[in-house]
Amino acid sequence: MYLETYCQSLGVEFLHYTLNIDDLIEKAGGSAVHLHGCINEPDSIVQCKDVPCVDLFNIEWEVNDLLIVLGVSNNGFPLAALEANALASGAKFVNYNIVSNSETRAC
């Protein structure tokens, strides 16, 4: 939540997408877009089970954009596809994972 607050203080757009369906981010004071629905809205979990609630593939990345991915390997779709899309548009990409993406590709 500190990153979100910091970005807001600078006037920088901050979007937090999550594969999780719990509401722990919101309980901690943050905001998130739940790609597969949220436990607080059971209908959204059913509707977004197989197809994300948000179309991530039409995001228009710019050269000055920065995509930070935390804890999602290349197996965590649809978020895993964002790396290629961002880099193809010239945006910067940082991935913080316990297992590197090159290791997950080999599996």
C-alpha cells in the first residue's frame, strides 16, 4: 500500500491488478482490480472464473510506463502476458519473484 500512496503523492497513476479473490489488499487500505472476481461479490467469481473481468490485452503502454510484477510467474495468466506487451511498446518492466521467470519457462 505504500507504493500506491507514494505514486498518488506524485500524481502518478497506480493500478494494482490481482489474481487473488480475497479482499486483504482492501483491508490493508489499498485498492485492487480483481481479475477473477472478489469474495465480497460472489457473482463476480462465477462470471470471471475462466475469463478475467478486465481486458488486459488492450492496455496502451507508453515508453515512460513502468510495469512492476510482484509474485506472479509466467504461469500466472493473464498477468504473465503483460511483460511482453509492455516491453514491445518500450515500457520498462521489473519482476520480483521467488522463482525467476526463466525457471518457470523451463518447467
